[in-house]
Amino acid sequence: MKKIYNLGLIAFVCLILINLTVNAQIPEKRTLKTSTLFSDHMVLQQEANVDIWGCSGTNQKITISPSWGKPVYAITDANGKWKTKIATPKAGGPYTITIKNEVERIIIKDVLIGEVWLASGQSNMDINLRGWLPGDTISNSAQAISKANFPKIRFMKVPFGISAVPLDSVKVNWVATSPETAGDFSAAAYFYALRLYQELNVPIGIIQSSIGGTPAEAWTSKQSLNKLKDFDKAIDGLKDLQAKGEQWTNKWPTQEIPKTNEQWKNINFSDLGAAATNFDDSQWTTLKIPGRIDLLSSGEFDGAIWLRKEIEIQDVSTDYFLKIGAIDDMEAIYINGQYVGGLNGGGFAGTPRSIQVSKNILVNGKNVIAIRVIDTGGPGSINGDVSLVNNKGNVIPLAGVWKARLVAEIKDGKFYTYGLKANIAERPNISRLNSNSPTALFNAMINPLIPYKIKGAIWYQGESNVGRAEQYKYLFPTMIADWRSKWTYDFPFYYVQIAPYPFGDPNQKEQSQKLRDAQSYALKLPKTGMVSTLDIGSLKTIHPPNKHDVGERLARFALVNEYGRKITASGPIYKGLIVSGSDLIIEFTGVGSGLMAIESGLTNFEVAGADKNYVPAQAKIANNKVVVSASSVDNPIYVRYAWSDTSTATLFNKERLPAATFSSDRK
């Protein structure tokens, strides 16, 4: 985007200013600006009246001239803000948009007109095409990136941010797709955009606003959550807390969050003194290991914390191995002041650690282990067995109480460095305002986008609400309605039913199937569609690597409902049932050209009588319905399918789209 000035007029104004007396009061002048959403390489929704806005001096006339049509005008208000609409043509471009007041001019270049979609949710939408190596990969990632030469597919990624109050601006820019840029885009959204582009042959713009480990209430506005009453206590006081948090963090130097493993390895918090054997940790707090390491008396945090423990070693005649079940997310480990190892970067949260410790750095008697753990988001922990062992079979348990000291904190997308001298006792409980806080992500990552014209939204989220399925049944539809009300029209909203995964948290174990079923309640809203991923999940990772089919399946809904393609949009979705003696006959939408079972037959169906004591059922397909029964249930009333954390898909339509988890016990 290029800014051009009327040099003659500016020179004239400068001469006048030079001749003003020193004490003259010069009115403040505001530079002409647009919202950062409007920048070079952007995509605007075709054949629509799109909003465009910005600021300038007060009471100024602003002229907006798109190269495809006639100029439109706006007048700035008392705060210098301006806003108007411009009509867009059919898909095409590149175009320019010239915006000017009496003195300044902005030219936005390489503007494309096409289809604009918002892509949002938590980590399964956020994980990029490159993958989060080494732990979370994307299938065929390298091949997809190498072929990603699609300059008419553009992404605008909203940076992570949280706020207790709605924000009206965000720093963003539009990026064209190429092998050099595609690896940073949401994998699911990229494959969605690619399918649309290949089918429609028009420019595609994706606004990506997503962050991992986040619940639906964080993406919903205060006005809508207040109607539910569930989150009033959590919302109360967030504004005051944010002010206190800013007073605290503004005292400390900041640094960018690393993007590569090498940068993580070399990050500096001015804290390595904590590794020294004789360091005084007497004033530190304590934590119990194994367990959460991100919970302090002043609240939860994301960031870096040192852990120290003194141990006695009587035999140093041989090397030892430091065994740790897993550390979330990464660490640097020192023994007696010497670095012995650690993992750096993303994707290691579930990786067991086994680090060789040379006998040469150990001493008979007291030894000190110091570990700096960095938790980048979500619950941070050290899990499993923690011990030192040698090849003689000697085991030194390390579980128990460790000294702990917070040295850096992640907030607003950057590190605030406290080092070893800050009085952490003065830290306010700013963790109450985090990416899980109700309204926090809506305020910072959705509200600034409104009312940028979008065709619709795609969504992949739910894992962080597992364990609260009953609440999600009304929370998720509330969020969808909330966004639509803010944009003032009912745009299409297509979303992904989360994949099976063996959740380990006791509050989530064997609860994910309930959340999957709860997600289907949003289908009661108009212009919605739900993708099933029962067949493409992974029980090894909560981030299934097959994002190609996720994007393709989301695109099916748009192609059918928005763009008139004659294909099957959905897999089978529970519609209702008929009781026929000892049989239950299940009806589905999304039958396509017919129902089919996998080669080994239909399984994962269960039935129950009035007591709701479910037992496995026999199932067969008849007349594009599924008939289920169980010999031990004479009068079945209820049926459910794929009802466990580790379910697999056995029912499909002939388009190879899987049926979704469901229960007929519905309210």
C-alpha cells in the first residue's frame, strides 16, 4: 500500500507553520489511515456492498475510488473515524483502491475480488500446513507446499491476542499463496480454499483467526454469554484485572516468541544463574512433581519456570540416565550447573525424556538438578516417572517437592521477561485473563474483523469443551448466532465434529463422544453443516494429520449450498428412529446415493431400554436405513453410535463420507 502526498500543498502549509509564533496553538493532525484489514493483496467479497473504514482528521471529506467503479465518499466524525460501503463487481482483478483527503492519498494495490471465508477454532484449525514438528505432522505436507503456487488464494492471519474489552483494530496483512508462504497457513483452511479455487476458478480469501487450546466461550461476546448466565462470575472483573495486568507487565522487557527450534534453544531470559549449584533458592515457592507446573499462588501462567531439587547420590562410579515421562512443552536441564540436555521447540509435549548424565559431573553427596520448563499454552506439566537410574539398577526417585521460580510469561503474543530479580509475589493473578477466559478471544481476534464482508465461516473446535457436553449444546449455537448478529446477516457456518481421541484428563475421559453429539445440535440453525472425522482421526495425537479430507469435506457444504454444485455435501446424520417391536429403525439425512458399511460390517451401535443400560447391538442396512436390535433388550427405546473416545467409522454413504457420532436420547 503506497501513500502519496500533494507536495505543493504540503510545502505551502509548511511555509505558513514556519511563520507562526512559537506560542501558537497548532491543531493536532491525524494521518489518513484505513483499517489494516484493507491492505495490498487483499480479497474482497464479490458482488456485494462491502464496508471499508479508517480514520483521518475530524470533519474531513474522504474519497474512496475503486478502479472498477465510481468514487464513494465519507465524512469523518468527531473522533476522526470514517466508514462507508463500496459495491464490488464479479470476481476478478487485480484492482486498486485510492483513498484520499485534501492532503493525503493511500493507494491499495493488487486487490482481488472473489470469495472471502473466515476460518476459526482451536488447534486443529490453527495447525499449519508445515505441521508442528516433530510431534504433529500433516499428511503429504511437503508435496502440498511444493505445489502451492496459487497467487489468487490469499490468507490474512490474525495474531494471537486476548482482551477483556472489545478491540476495534488488529495488525494484519494479506499474503498470496506460494511454496514460500503456504507452510504457515492453516492446513484445514488451505485445503478448503484450494478445493473452492479449483472448482470456482475465482480468487479465494481466507481470514484465519484461530488459536490452540481454546473453548467456545472465549470466542463469544459478553452480550451473548450474559444471556446464558453460565459465565457471569468468570467475566466479572476481567476489565479491572486486565488493567492491573498491564500495570505489572509494562514494567518488564519483552521479546518475540521464537519461530524455530534453534531460536527456542537460544532464548535468553537473563536467568541462567538459576542453574548454578550454589544459587540461593530459599525464597522460591514450591511445586510437586509430577504434576502441573503452570499453577502458582498468583494464578495460572504460560511462560518459563525454573525447577530446582537437591538430591543425594552415593555411587558416582557410572553414568546415570535422567528419566522423565513427558514435559509440556520444552526444557533445558542442568545438573550441578552443567547443561545435560533437553528438547526445544513445538511438538514434544508427549515425548518421554531419557537423558544421559555423565558420571564426571556428579559428586558423592549433594547434587542439584535445575530444569527450566517453557509452557507455551494450555496446561503445562511434568508427567510420568521422574528418576535417575544407572546401569547397576540404582534408582533415585525425583518425585516430590521441587523449588520453583517464574522467570518469563507469555502475554499478548510475546514474552515478558522477569529474570531472577523481580518480586513475583507482586504479580497479580493475570492468568484469570487468558485464552480460556470467556469473551477474551472474541474481543481481540473476532471483533476487530467486524464488519469485513465474508461469504461465511468454517470452524474446527471442541476439544477444550470436552467434559461439558450439556453446556456445549446451547453454548455453540449461541456463539454462531452471536457472530451472525455482529455481522448483521446469517452467513453460512460449516464446522468439524471432533475426531475420536483417548483423553487422559479424568474430567474428559470417555466424554468426547458426548461432545461430538453435542456439536450436532447446532445443525438446528439455518445454513449450517457438520463434517464427520470418525474415519480420519488418530488415536496417537489430538491433531489428526489428515487435514486434506477435512478441508475437502468442509468445501462440499459450500459448493453445494453456496455455489450450486450437484454433489453430496454430508455423510449420514441422525434424523430420527422408528420403534418396530424389538427393532429400532434409524433414519438419516446425508444418505447420498445410498448407505454402505465397511467390509467387516456395521459395528459400534448400541441400544437401550427405558433403563438406559446400553448394550452392543446387531446392525444392518435396509432401504437406506439402519436396523438395530439386541437379544438382551426386548423393548429398545434408545440407540447410539460411535459412543467412545476411541470409536471407529463403520457406516458411510456411497460417496465414502462417514456417519457422525449420535445418540437418540435427545432433549
